[in-house]
Amino acid sequence: GFLMIIESNINFVLAFFQAAQKFQTMVIVNLGIRIGWIIGSMAMVFMGGGVVSLIAIRVFITGVALIIAVILIHLKLQRIRWMFRLSFAWHMLKVSFPFALFRLYGRVYTDIDTVMLSSLRGDVMTGWYSAANKVLRLFTFIPTSFFNAVLPTLSRSSKESSKDFIETISRSVKYLSIIAFCIAAGGFILSEQIILLFYGKDYQAAAPALAILSWSVV
């Protein structure tokens, strides 16, 4: 939960760069976070750390990224003046509450299947399922990046022209659907080869899971 709060604040801060259409800064910060997670997690594993250590290092790296993102706003966009207004804070809480629920739902939706499977079928099957799921999560950057790119256009057209707004959404859905069907078909047909490439023969039993889960991309 604490990690979600920090990540949400990073998304809030990076939204200023998104509004200014300075996408390169968003990419650099997000890429830095991912690289930090990978290096930190590998270090914890080699040092014999457990789940708590992995979460702690992720919270630390994300917190550092948040500080860097705030500094970048101060240097590149607008000089920050710190103040606190209770009425504005309460307004922000109210308007952001639906987005908080959406983010919470997304987290539960993403991971509840793994938790349920571990209770029903044990660690081995959960490992196979997770292996297949991890392959598909490699492609989550596509809709996220696409949305980040079209959001300023959507924001403008929603007020200026409802026709342009609807056309932008229609084109976005069309292009993303084409990409999703290609990924799903490729994952379904090449599931065994993909699992062998990423994990080796010990995880070959994960191939049927990948073949089925591929269609969840659509």
C-alpha cells in the first residue's frame, strides 16, 4: 500500500511533463525506476534477502525517483513554491478518489489470480502460471505508452471538439486491438518455443498456460 502511494505520486508529478509534452523526461524517469528495481532486486537476492527486503528496496528506489522527478519539475518546468491549502487538498482528495479505486482494482485484478492459484494448486503450478504471466507483462508498456502519447490530444479535443475526441478514441482502440490480436496469436502459436527460450525445459509445462493467457491481452 505504501509503495502504491509513492508510485501514484510519481505518476502525478510526471503528469506535468506529460501535459507539457516532454515525454522524454517521463521515459527517462520510468526507465530509471525499472533499472533500479532490477539491480536492487538482484542485489537483495544474491545477499540472501527475502520478500521484505525486496519490497524495502523497491520502496526506497521509487522514493528516490519521486524526489528526482520533483527536482526536474523545479528545474525544467516551473519553480515550485511550497504551500498547503486545506480546501485545495480536500478538493484533490475528492476528485482523485475514483482514480485511487481504479488503481487499487488494477492491482487486485493483476495479482489475485496468482494468490488464488497458490492456495488451490501449490507452488509448482503457481510457478508455471507466473512464468507465463511474466512473458505477457512484457507487453504492458504498449498500451501505457500509447495512452501517455494521446492523452494531451484527448484532453484538448474533449473540450474543443467532441467529433475529434471520438475519432481519436476510435483510432486508438483500432490500432491497439490490431496489436493485441497479433501478440495473442503469436503467444498462442509459439507458446512452447517462447517458454523454452525464456525459461528452459524445466518450465515447459508453462506453455499451455501461456497459450491460454495470451488471449487475455486482447
